[in-house]
Amino acid sequence: MPAKTQQALYAGIDLELSWSEESLPQAMRTKHVHALHPYLGKFVPQLVEVFLKRLFEPGDCVYDPFCGSGTTLIESNVYGCEALGCDISAFNCLLARVKTGRHPLPTLELALRTTLEQARRDGPAACEGAGEWPRRWYAPEALGELLAYRAAAERLDPPLRDVAWLVLSRAARSARLTTHFDLDFPAAPVSAPYWCHKHKRTCRPVLEAFKFLRRYTDDTIRRLREFGELQTGRPTHVLHDDARSVELPRPVTGIVTSPPYPGLIDYHEQHRYAYELLPLRDRRLEEIGPATLGRGRGAQSAYVEAMVASFRHASRFLPRRAPVVIVVNDAHALYPEILERSGLELEERLKRHVNRRTGRRAG
């Protein structure tokens, strides 16, 4: 094991992993592309940065078998590492691809603004063929504007179209018939005025989407430009696949990941609007630890089997004594068994205080 790796592993008490709001404000946790699209369940980029600097060298290849919104991939690129990411969610892969891509910014900005203007000129599209779920969750004008933007985006080449699709998805999230304070997992559409806990006043459901398309077009261009100034030339690969069976294109130096927790989040359902409006392959039945399975003994057992399979498969691409960082709240004490059966040796367990989360959650 490299001396730098040994020093980091056995000097865990010196690792600054817990931050106050004052020392790590939200603007830093959501800097540049890290806030390109809302996403529940991601870890703060500063945590990845700490472990990259202590366990890896620039030029190494970092693997995240559950790459989610791409936090590990983004920070690996900034640090100068090649990065591989895998995720079962097509939306997660779209998001990570857009975040980490090297975009021709003048061309991209022109394409996004042209798409927005084309959608405005065309006006709201007909909603009859949109499907039951979108017609239930959107006011007719809002859905028509989203469909018009989607049609305009189809004229773009795939790399540019991916970015437009992300703008569409973000606008679709905000334009649903739901309360302002419950955008993560709204239970049912809201069609009447309501008392808003976020704004402390009576609010009305959103009836149009174009203002969000315009706002998020500007924000996306700004964030991609900011990240473009930090990007290195190291390649990043995003694979839409199952961590239990994915074939990586090359060996990797180590792993930094924040895997799903058992019974906490349904990652496909979190972005249901994107799956309804975009041609994304839905693989929710292959999710590991979805909330729909609960947290009972059977669900925990299935989670353990899936995680063991994932880490044992990943070991095929790792050198002996490779660093593996797993950021997890092991509330059910499942990871001693997972590590042992995966052939991983626990070198150090580091605890950190989480005082802020991404997104508002009940309880």
C-alpha cells in the first residue's frame, strides 16, 4: 500500500469530515454543476475531495459503482483523475453525463436559447397523447409548453440534446401541480390554493412551465461555464448498467462511493417526471434497496446480497490493497457482513456529523 494511503487510513482522527453551516455553507455544497438538477441522496462534494487528496494521486482512475448524480466523477475530474461511474438509473446517467461532459459552450448556449425561442414561437403543444400521468400532474398550458420544448429539443444533436433534456426535466419538476414545499415526493396533485409552509402565505398551483424553462436555461449555461473553468483533460465515463455485472473498460485504482441505503429512496420514482417526458429506459425493478421494499428483514437480506455482489464484482477491476471508501449510514449494522463477504478488509471507520441534507424530507 502506498505510504500516502497508509498515512491517511491510520490518521483518521485528523480528517475533517464534519462541517458546520458557517464553515461549509450551502453555496459551497452546491457549487457549479453540483446543483444543476435537484437530487435526493447525494453526498457533499467536499467529502469526496478529502478522500481523493488523501488516498489517490492525480492520474489515478476512480470508480463509483453507484454514481448517482455524479459527485465522485466531478470531483475526480477536478482533482486530475480519470473516473468511471455506473448507475442503474438512466436519468442519473443523463445527469452525470451532462455534468461531466466537455461542452462547446458558445455552441451550447446558442442551441439552448434557440430551442427555448423555438418552443415559445410554436406555443403549447397538444396534450392528448402525453399519457395519463403527465395529464394528471400538469395544468394543460404547462404540459403543452413542456411538450413544445421537447419537440424543439429533438432537432439538436445528442450531446446538446442531453443538456436540453436536463433543462426540460428540471422545469418539469417545478411545473407540477404540487405545493412549493413538497417537490421531492408529492403524494397527489394540488389544484386549489393552499397555505404554503415555504413562503408563509397562501399560494396557488403552477399553471405554466415556460418561466422555468427560461430560468433553468440561464442557470444551466452559467453552471456549466463555471465548471468548465475547473475541468481537467482527464476522461470520465458514465455507464448505464448494473454494478453487479457491469464490464468496466479498464482497471481502476480504487473506489469512492455513496451506495443506496435499504428502504430509503426510490431513485426512479424520484424523477418520475423525467421518465414520463423523456425516452429513458426504466429499470426500477433492478434498483438496490428501493423504498418500495421497506426495511424489513427480507429487504435487508436482499440488500446485503446485492451489495456483496456489487463489491465482489468490482474487485475484479481493482489491484490488491486498493482503497475503497464507502460513505453510508449503516443504521441496520449490515456492513460488517457485506465487507466480510465481499473480501474487503475494514481499515478504519470514520464518523461524521450530518447537520444538513439535500432536500426537505418528512421527519
